Amino acid sequence: MSRQREKPVADLGPRQAKLEHARLEEEIAEHDRRYHQQDAPTVSDAEYDAMKRRLLEIEERFPDLATLGGASARVGAAPAAGFAKVRHARPMLSLDNAFAEGEVADFLGRIRRFLNLKIDDELVLLAEPKIDGLSASLRYEKGELVRAATRGDGQEGEDVTANIRTLQQDVPHRLKGRGWPDVLEVRGEVYMTRADFLTLNAAQEKAGAKIFANPRNAAAGSLRQLDATITAKRPLRFFGYSWGEVSAPLGARLTEVRDRLAGWGFTLNSPVAVCRSHDELIAYYRDIAAQRATLPFDIDGVVYKVDRLDWQERLGFVSRSPRWAIAHKFPAEQAQTVLENIDIQVGRTGALTPVAKLKPVNVGGVLVSNATLHNEDEIRRKDVRIGDTVIVQRAGDVIPQVVSVVLDRRPEGAGEFVFPTRCPVCGQPAEREADASGAEDVVRRCTGSVSCPAQAMEGLRHFVSRSAFDIEGLGEKQITAFYEWGWVKQPADIFRLQDHAAELQKKDGFGETSVAKLMAAIGQRRTIGFDRFIHALGIRHVGQERARLVAMHYPDVRSWLDAMDAAKDRAGEAWADLNSIDKMGEVVADAIVGFCTRPQSRAVIEALLKELTEVVPPERPAQDSPVAGKTVVFTGSLERFTRDEAKARALGLGAKVAGSVSRKTDYLVAGPGAGSKLAEAQKHGVAVLTEDEWLALIGG
Ligand code: IVH
């Protein structure tokens, strides 16, 4: 992880806020991908939540930093390749979290204020368990199940209709009873019971197949099978708890809708409670917490929802989550054990990550032997030493963390841990860089770049991953082997694997057909999307989202590289142009220019380009609107629409939305309270529009 030392958000200057925001966005996007697409998270839920909270706090202070498609507006990750995509008729959102009881009280207070309730007006909430699975939306038309989709990024999910149809219970293929609307989307959680999970894992182990870390990952991995006959063999269940598009209202209260859904054949989550006060909610929370271990399924908290649906309607949503509901999460589970060693792992960007090697210990049902120690500052702050007894915490998901040291149990002679200043893999110096604002990065990085085997290896793994070149038959296992055999040292070598085809056929696990298939799959990827190409390079801070924005900005790969060469001049147009891209910032822009112009990495790009037939620029939206191709910046507090809405409309009309004003900006749409951007626009002679003028321009 590359988070800066955490300063209170209130103390951040605009520049620092922007830098940290960019980093958090990128980190969160990566974790979203690991969690939602690879079903293999590497941070605990608590850490993830902390990152998101901080991001939101920063955006609250600096609203300009929030962007469409940014982590704060996004739920989950974009759909993985392989499944058909389904656009949700109504977005699938997430829930805000509360950890302390005080936050639950705040939640109730906010609702009362928003609805302007009088002191004795009754506010009824439904309390439900929060199931730890993955959400799905099931669409019924005229009573028939016609489509099922995963949440994906909240806007667009994966079509898992065939998979959902294999569920043996809980999901009616045809609605029972009467009175259902013609269009009905039932949403809920696909999960696996603990007992079924254990049985499945035992069978997997016997078959030498993948072992799942927990029921949630097992459920996700089972549902997202391209071959639905595999899903059919997995014991998946479904709990309904909400709905999407409906052609007629379902009722006046949640409690009423639950009864109707049950009548139509759905299984609803339970046990639930109708609560009329803060105390009743907390009593339910404690009761469920006490039952947690004996419930047949994993839960990570409870959810409180306003029962009256007309009130839900009025309360509406704040970016990613409803104002009318909140998840009250359980605290993480902890245990004590001995820290036997500290391993230093080297990642793709050269980050040295300390990993605690623990005497195996059972933490809330999961055997834990590794835990993250984050970075060297954390080790120092907690004064963790080899031989110490430590408290380990696990919150919902894998990668547990070391919380603290039990000092009374420190063995005599345990010395302070000395963090290496050289890369443990290649021996080259490992340094902590200072960023543009002079703050020292918490992460120490190996300076070896692609000459460090660990970085080269991780870079190649990333290159072939699903969101990058995604070559059928060339996964982590194969690329690791090819690297170790000395066949593939950099991406371009993949396209020269033909030279080793004969040798490869002789290796275990590769026959003539599989080698031929692999070569064909590699050949197909000689034509690749420009955005995938950029993402695959593994430039720091450049994930899928930014890669797409960059690919949309430049006409083709060559013009992009030329522009990056020109952007070395910080005073020139090319640098300003790069920085005007949405979600760009100096840190990110610097990483991109650095990667494209440093001889070592440029050579990797050029060698790769030589092997490729075509790098295909992304499709651009409509060209026939009045704002197509224009660059627009929104600023001030918009009143006619939310900023996300405004950006979405503009992008849909083929405009580019930038985060800052430059000479290339065509329009600045300024709401009340516009400040520095307005001044900047006036300086450059950029057309400034009010919200109404903008609406008139785009046709209302
Ligand atoms: S309501 C508009 N109720 O938790 C929000 N969600 O952390 C609709 N979840 O995305 C969600 N149990 O996947 C709701 N009883 C429950 C839930 C529940 C689990 C999941 C769901 C949601 C996530 C948010």
C-alpha cells in the first residue's frame, strides 16, 4: 500500500488533498477489482472501509475532487470480461457503514432532520442481518425469470442468468401466487451456508481444486462460472432484501413488501425485527451478535432500513448509498499469537511490504499464519519485534493484520526490527521517495525497476491478467514458469514464445494441442484495445479507469507517446494537456511521463509495439451533439443537477469532462460559489455558462 502518513483531513492543503485523493482512488480501485472480479481480496474489510471513509472525508472538504466513476460514486468494480454485460435499469447501490452506537444515533438524527419529524413522530425501522455474499438482481417479466445480473460496478453487471437458474431453492423460475407487477426486479444476496462451504472445500481439496478462503469467496467463485453446469453443482442460496425496477409499487412499507415477496416464492433474510427506537436497534444488534456463531451463514453486521417507503423515496441517495439505510458492522475478530518472523515481499511497483509470519492461530474460525504489517512506519509505531506475542485481527475477509504487541510477553533480547534498505530480491537500493509536496512516501521501493526479478515477475503477471492482455491459457502459473525458464523477461517476449513451442510441448501439462491453442490465443492479442494496452503497462497510479481516460484523450498510441515526450517540458502545452484529463494529477501525470520516457521502460513499450499488429483506440461517444468533442469543466455548487449527473450527461453527449481549466477548455459551467476555476476561465477567455445556459446548449 502506498498511503501517505495520515494527517487529519482538516490539516490537508489542497495540493496534498489532491495527491492523497489520487492515491486512494487508485488503491481502492485495485482492491475493488481484487474483491469483485478476482474474489481474492488482500485487505481486510476494516482497512478498506477506512480508505473509503478517508476518501469521502477528503471529498467533503474538497468537493472538486469527487469525480464520476470515482471510488466514492462507484460500488464494486466494472464487470469482468467473459460474461455479457447487463445495464441495471436502476443502479445497484451500496450501504454506508456505522461501527459505533453513536453513529447509529447520528443516522437516526439525520433522518429525523431531513424529514423534519417532530419529537413524538414515530420512526419505524426494519433491522435485518447483513449477509456476507454477493448481490444479484433478478428480473421477472410477466412472472417469468428473464435475467439475472451481478452488481458489477453498480451501473453495469454480468449476465448470470444461466447460473442463477441452477439454484435449487430460494429463486422461483416463475413467480408463485398473484398480484405481481409485470416488471419486477428482486435484489438480494447470493451466499453459501457455512456447512455447505465446508463440504465444498473438502471436496475441492480431495479433487486437488481451488480451496476457498471463506463462504463469500466460495459463493462468488461459484456463481461467476462461465460454465453454468459448474454452478449447478454448487450449493448456492439466495436471500431477497430489496428491489430494482418495478412496473407498479410493491406496497407502502418494507414489512408489507417482504410479505408479498415471500408469497411470490422468495426466501427473505431473517431473523429481522421491527424497531421503534435507537435502543431497540441496539438490542437487535447485540442479540444478532450473540447468535452470530450459531447462524447457518456468515454475516458481517446488521442493516437498519426505514420502513415507510414514501419516506425512503423522500430521503433518496447520497452518491453511492441510500440515506434511509445503514449497515451497523460487527467489530473485527481478534486473537493472540507469536510473531515468528517478518518477511519482506516485493510487489509490481517495487513496494517492499512486510508480512508477519505467525504461529498459526484460529481467528474467528479461520486459521491465520500471515498478517500484514503495512509498512516500516507501522512496524516502528507499533514497535513490533520478532518473537513478540501480537494481537491479530481479521475483519470479514482474508489478509488479517497485526494490531498491537503484548509487551508483557516480549522475550528477553528481542531487538528492534531493522527494515532493509536494499531490495531483498535483487539487492538494489530501496528508497522512500518524496512526493511533489515534499512528504515522504510511507512505502519503501526497490529502485531496480524491471531489472528486479520480483518487479519484472509481478509486472508480467499483471500484464497477462484479466483486465490487461487477458490471454487465454496464459495465467499466473504459466507466466511464472516461462519467466523462470528464461523465455519471457518482458511483455514483448510473450509474442515470441513461438520460438519455444517445440520445447514447450515436451513440458509437463503442455501437449501439442494446448501449445497450439496458446499460440493462437497469443496471436489474437496482437490486436489490442488502447486502454487495455496502457493499463497492461502497469504504470503506477494508472489502473483501468485512468488508462481508459488517457486512451480516450489521445487519438492513438503513437500520438500519446509523442505527447509524453513533449510533456517532459513542464512549461509546455503537452504537460498541461495531460494534466487536464479527468482524474489526473501531478503525481499521476508524472508517473506516466516518467514511465514513457525513461529509457528502460520505453524500450519495453517499443519492443512490445513492434510485436503488435494494431492498438485500437476506444470507441468515442456520439459526434453529432452540440458539445461533442468539447472540453467542459463543472465548478461551484450546482443546483439543477448533481455534479455526477452533469458529468454523466456531458460524457454521454461526447464531451470531455476535465477537472481543471486550461486553454483547451471550451466551457466552464459555474454554479454559485465558483471560485478559482472561474478566475482561471476568465484569464484564458474560456466561455462561462450558468447551469441554465448549459442546459439550453445541450437541449434541456
Ligand atoms: S440493502 C440500496 N440489505 O451489503 C442498498 N444489503 O455493504 C440495498 N447486503 O450491496 C442493499 N445484506 O450486497 C441490504 N439485508 C441486507 C443486506 C445487504 C447484505 C449487502 C449488499 C449491499 C452490501 C452493502
